[in-house]
Amino acid sequence: MKAVVYDRYGGPDLLRVENVPMPSPAAGQVRVRIVATSVNLSDWECLRGSPAYARTGGLRSPSRRTLGSDIAGLVDEVGEGVTRFRPGDEVYGDNLLLKGGFAEYAIAPESTLAHKPAQLSFAEASTIPQAGAIAVQGTKWAAAERRILINGAGGGSGCFAIQLAKRLGAHVTGVDNSAKLDFMQTVGANDVIDYRRDDFTKTSRPYDLILDLVAHRSVFAYRRALAPGGRYRCVGGSVPTLLRVLTAGWMVGRFTGRTIGILAVKEGPTHFEPLAGLCATGDVRIHIDRTFNLDEVPAALAHVGEGRALGKVVVSLS
């Protein structure tokens, strides 16, 4: 089978298409014939090996030669003990542990997969698992009349988070680069900020909730941007920033009546299927910026990693 592989950390030029052996599912696993795989920022980080946490399982070289975790396709074969799926079933899920989505076939644990809603295409379904789980859990404190800021709102998780927060009645501010301002407003943001021009932490109207998808500032800046009783949660960012949030963030928040911490994202169908249901009924829109084929995976990863994607990017094998 064909797969996009790499053997050392670096840029997209290290990726190449190779013929590799067909994998076989072990007990509790499913082999999926891939139809579509969406690109996440985590794929870009694992390609580059940066931040340092992206090297988990492979300090000097990647533990998995093929990236791509948000998969959608058809069950091709099931391993011993699998009861929820059978060959021919349409499935999707976040295969973060084993990855392998940028290939014709991938092995995934049964527990990571869900049946694809009939109303969604494979490409649409592939956009939901990882980005959707982050958006659902990151906006759970949103409510009517609350001021919510989403940093990195023009990407995959961000465009879902804007819509979910708006459904809960919140006033939403989206932060990203200047090329994404119009897009964030189209998705539903009330206000938008170009982070290259304005510092969102220097505001006269602090926020009740900040969901930070690209954390890089100090905990004191985040505290300044929060209203009394407000919450700050980050998902990803530089290692020094995450360490400061884990340590000083707790203390700074506690002594100032705020909560500053990292969003521990829970994985699995339970956490992304509710969003898929909203997408299936049209209550939340899926925004696919561009679709690439398997040979174009390097360009797809660069499009996301360099901050150019408006919403989600999909690699299609149909």
C-alpha cells in the first residue's frame, strides 16, 4: 500500500510516498481503508519534533513513520474481540496514538472509532474528532452574556469553538493573523483581533473565558486579560509557556480570584460525537479550506503549520 513516511524530524521536504507492507489488526483493533484524513497542528508539530512534547515516544527520531490521526473511511478488517464494527462500516475517529492516516490503510483501536453520520461526507467527518473534542471541552464554560476570547480562532478547533460559544449565547472575540479576520467574522465572531497588531491581553474589557490554542505569553498577561472569576485554558503552545501555566499560573490565579490552567483534553467518541451530531443537522458548519491528495501531504502540512488554513484542511484518497 502507499503511505507518506518520514524518518527524522524536520520540514515537509522530508516526507515521501513509499510502498509499505499492509498492516494487520491485532486484538481489539480495526483496519480502516482511508477515504479522508484531516490535518491537525499536532501533525505539523510531530513532523518538526517541536515543541519538545511532540517527541513523545521518539526523542531522536519519530516513533510513527506515518502521520495523520483524524481518519475517516471504511472498515476493511477487524481483529479478535472487536464487536462494534464489521467490514464495510463507515467510521471516523482520532487515531492519535497510532496515527497512520496519510496512507491507503491504517490500524486503529476499536475504542477510538465511531460510526460516521450518514449526513456527513468522509471529508467532513474527518475534520471533527480532534478539533471537535478540543472545541467542545474548551467552550464548556461559555454562557449567555459572557465574554469569550479564542486565541487561534481561525483554525480547525477555533472555527468550531466560535460556533459552539455563540450557540451558548456568549460574546465571542477571535484572535488570529490578519488574513483570517474576515473568516472569523463569517464563522460568527463578534469581534476580531490581529495578534500581530494588537495584544489581546491589554484590554479595557477583560474576558470571562480565554481559550488559548497557541499559548506564548506570560501568566501575568493572561491574568490581566481575565475578569474576576474568569478562566484561562490553553491547549498547546511553547513548552516554557505551558510550564509557567502549570506552576505559576495556578498560584497567580488562586490569589487573584481567577483560574489559569491547561485544558486536559479527553479523547474518544464520547467527546466528539456530540459535535458531529450538530454538524449532521447543520447547526454547526464545517469549514474545509482546501483538499489535497496523498502526494500533496507536504503542502497540506505546510498550509496548516504556517498558519494559512481557514478552518480545516483535508487529505482525500477517494
